[in-house]
Amino acid sequence: MTSAQIIDGKALAKRMQAEMGDRIAQWRSQFGRAPGLAVLMVGDNPASAAYVKNKELACQRIGMQSFGQHFPTSVTQAELEQAIAQLNQDDRVDGILVQLPLPEHLDAIALLNTIHPDKDADGLHPYNMGKLMRGEVGLQSCTPAGVMQLLQTANIEVAGKTAVVIGRSILVGKPVAMLLLQANATVIMAHSRTEDLKATTRSADILIAAVGKPELVTRDMVKPGAVVIDVGINRITDYEGNSRLVGDVDFEGASQVASHITPVPGGVGPMTVTMLMHNTIWSYCRRYGTAYN
Ligand code: NAD
């Protein structure tokens, strides 16, 4: 039995993408071109291929131009750097994204740092991370920005609330904590070395799980009435050999005590792709001196 209100990321993503599509149609006639996103993929990791396809389909749906490039596993660092340098110069491209993870012989951090900060669709460049840290306007990492959109759309009051973020990665944990702080939450970061995770999570009015451990957060770790945002995406196989996606939160258990909860799939995931489109449009509008929020 679920008593929590479900925060439907799929529906919000659909609404936001439809609105982006309408605005792109207007801008195309105004500025003579649509925003463009280049997704670079290396090798043939099936999960990465699925994510890239998803992003390309989202581009197509909203009328954004897609400049995807697919490289063999044997590609060198220098070849990728050259491809990024060309995209940095290409006026049709507003956003560049390198699909991670990369094969071992490549230095992902060095590569991400060669993306021009104004085209950093993933918001992971140190320049944009620095802006986030300083509370300045800039490109924000997609998943954390998606989490904030979900909270806003569900009318969750963040200011003054205690927010606990489990996970301290550059991709999710750290930037989402900074965004919550900017929204005036009292933020606690929990991680693999936190001594009493349950006591920490039970203090949360807003609990964000970004760990990568299937159903780590159980019902007894959630304060009654808390808002639970599950960022985790984990594939598990049950005893009958059927595989399915689950989050970092035991949805069945937690939804009996939480006031609001995001499902997996259909919660944060669709928002990540949507915020990637949002960032690309944001950069495009900036180049034309048009505001976009
Ligand atoms: P990561 O492995 O880089 O970081 C995991 C974090 O969890 C670490 O900081 C670690 O300290 C913490 N941690 C590990 N074990 C813990 C434990 N037992 N107790 C408390 N903390 C613990 O992972 P990531 O890139 O931040 O991703 C986290 C999860 O979010 C993954 O499941 C990933 O697939 C998912 N993810 C989803 C989206 C999306 O769009 N929904 C986007 C990015 C990542």
C-alpha cells in the first residue's frame, strides 16, 4: 500500500520537453537555426548506447539538432580532444557531452576539461562547478538540476528544511547538495564512511539517495512525512532470473512513511535527459542574448 504522493518525473519531463519543442520552433524562424547538441560516445557499452540513443531521440522529438559521433574503443585521447576542439568552434553546436564511462586507456577528466565551459551541457566542467559553488548563474549538472525541478514542481518547500544527501560524487551528490544549500536548506552529506546512516537519514525532511546500492534506504531509515528523491538506478535479477530496475530506496517500504517519493524508473531518470536539453537551449539562448529559464 502506498500512502506517499508519487512525484512523476516522466510526466514532468514530457511537459517540459513539449514546451521546449514549441519554443525551438519559434527560435528556429527567429534565429535561422535550432539549438544543437553533440553527444560523443566511445565503444559499444550497451548501457551507454541506450543512454545515447535516448538523448538523440529526445533531441529529435523537440526539434533540436543532433551531432552525435561514435568512436571505436581504439580511439586515442588526442583524436577525441581534436573532435571536441572542432565542436567547440562549430557554431551549430551549443552543447557537447561525452558519454561516460570511457574505456580505461582514456583520461575522462582531462577530456571533459577540454569542452568549452559555454558548451558544457553536462555542467561538469570545473568552471561551471566553481560557479555552482559560488552560487553564480551557470550551467548546472543535469541530474541535480532535475532533482530541484522535481521538488519545485511538487511544491516542496526547501528553505529551512533539513536535507540529507546520501552520496558525495561529483556527478550527483556534491552538486545536488550545493543546489539545496542555495535553496536555503540545511544540508547534511552522508556517504560510505558515515557512522550511523540511519540516524542521519531519519533527520531528513528531504532525503536524496544517490548511492548506486539497490534498495539501501529502507522504511525505518525514513522520517515519517519526509520527501524522498531516489536518484539510484540499479539493475537487479530476481531468483527467477528476471531482471528489473530498482532505485537506492526500497520503494514499497519507504512510500508507506514518506509524504512524497519518486519512483524508479520514471522519477529522476527522465529529468536528467530533459535538463540536458534545457542546458543546451540555455547556451543557445545566451549566444543570441535571449533569456531562458
Ligand atoms: P558514485 O559511485 O560515484 O557515488 C556513490 C556515492 O555513494 C559515494 O559518494 C559513496 O560515498 C556513497 N556510498 C557508497 N556506499 C554507501 C553506503 N553503504 N552508505 C552510504 N553512502 C554510500 O555514484 P553516482 O555516479 O553518484 O551515482 C549514484 C547512483 O545514481 C547510481 O545508481 C547511478 O546509476 C545513479 N544515477 C542516476 C542518474 C539518473 O539520471 N537518475 C544519473 C546519475 C547517476
